[in-house]
Amino acid sequence: MDYTNAVIFIILAFSLGFIMIMNRDRIPTQLRRGMALIAAVMVLFAFYLIVYSFLSSGSS
């Protein structure tokens, strides 16, 4: 199974989360909560993809 898209998404999700943490003072107040929520959802989904890939690679 090809996991190229999943790996790209995982890298981008963690990068977005890191950028949000490092630049939280520069983000306007109106955008901060929405962007943080989107970044958190993306990071949680990236963790899910990591766990799923480990579980599915062990079963084949």
C-alpha cells in the first residue's frame, strides 16, 4: 500500500501545529481560535493515520 499522501499530510499537520505554537502572538485574535482548532483536528487525524498505518502493516 502506498502511504505517500498520508506521510505528506502528517508532515504538514505537525508543521502547521508547530508554526501555530511558535507564532501565536502574531496571529490576529479573531483567527487564533479557529486556526488552533483546525490545527488540533489535523494533528489528531495525523496521529490516527500513524496508528492505523502501524496496525495495518502488522496485519498483512
